Amino acid sequence: MGSAIYGQQGELGQLFSKETQAIFFNWKEKPVQRMLDFDFLCGRPTPSVACIVQPGSNGGFQKVFFGDEEIAIPVYGSTTEAAKKHPKADVFVNYASFRSAYESTMEALQTATVRVVAVIAEGVPEKDTKRLIAYARSNNKVIIGPATVGGVQAGAFKIGDTAGTLDNIIACKLYRPGSVGFVSKSGGMSNEMYNVLSRATDGLYEGIAIGGDTFPGSTLSDHCIRYQDIPQIKMIVVLGELGGQDEYSLVSALKEGKVTKPVVAWVSGTCAKLFK
């Protein structure tokens, strides 16, 4: 990352760049390969997955493809060792199950070189999530999730299975940046919106799925306020859902002038009573 995640007033800054690299926790072949396929499509010179942490592992390598070339990504048995060997990897992509997501996420948050943690697992106990959020906010760290597919910066970096297959990424023109900042609770609906944005606008600049759990690590308004401070983003699109009060915090941010860029927002489910 070129700049700090939090600015002087504590606002979130730009999270990713074309140089961003990640530590991938709990080896999963498809998400890793999809990250590397995206990298190659975007013309990244280096893979976005710096290394893999497989708890209890004695080390070694995992073979994957970077374009038509087979490469070996180093594997470590602990996050501490991985962070020490790859100090520039400041994103932690956590594919641990809900049973161990708290411990592995907290360890990542306590690692000085890690700035952003994506928690993929659903069903993380709410009390654990609250502890993670409290620690992250008091230590200038960012959590995406739990229960998230992740996020993507078009032409630069993506987390795991975000945006689906390579065909979908090409169709949605995510291999190059547009000027729309998008945030949603739903990963599946995000994929649909990337397609819509590619047709109706000049495309996505950055998209985040905050996750569907009751207590997201970062909120819709957190990311909208962050988009306000990213010059390349010219408009903001928000897809909310019934349940929770996160959308109201975005309304407050608009009323208080924290967000002045054009915002298009929709809360899914609000017209359901019309179909009864």
C-alpha cells in the first residue's frame, strides 16, 4: 500500500493497489488460483498471493499457475513466520472456518505488517466479532467481513472468489479501473452489480462486500466515507438489505456532509410487501 489506511482524522484510505500482496490463510486451491488469474489478466508483474499459511505445516510450496507459467508459492506453519518472511504483504485473507476464525484473525490483527483482514467464514460468534472490531478500530486496522466474499480494486487486486470466474471478470471489465465506488452486504449481489455497472457506467474502481453478519467489521458508511477521499472515484453505489441500521449511518454521513459525491443507493427487500 502506498499510504496509510487511516488518515490524520482516522478515516479509511485506499486499501489496495497494483502492488498489494496478501498472506492467504488455510490453503484453498480455487480462490488462490482465481486471485492469480486476475493478477495476470490485469498485467500485474508479481502475484498478489505472497505466501500461504497452513497451520501445523512444516513448510514447503504449493504449485499454481501465473498465466501459462507454473510457479511455487511458499507455505508456512504460522502467521508469525509468514509475516516475518513477507513484510510487504499487508492483506490477510482468512479462509479459516468459523470455529477458528477468531483466533487466526486476532493473530493477524496483532501482526504489525498486516493492515487489512478479510474474514470469509460465516457464523463467527457475535461476541468474538465484537472483540475483533474493537481491536481493529483501536489499532488502525481494517476488517472486511465476517461472512464476506471479499473485495476487488479493478485492474489491481482482488480477494479470493470475489467477482467469480475469469469469464465474469472480463464481462464486467474488472481488468481495468472505472470510476465507481461500490459497497454491498452481499457478495452474490455484488457480482450482479459489477455487471450492471460495466454496462451503465465507465466501470468499477473498487467494490467491497462487507458481509451479511449482524456486526460487520467495517460498515457501508465506513467505505462510502473512504470513497469520498479517493480522487479516482467519481460516484458511489450502495446496495443494502433489510435488517440492521447500517444504512441509516450512511444517511447521517450524507446529511453531515461527510459524503458529497453522488450516491445511488438501494435497500433490497423494501418493496417485498407489494408482492404479497
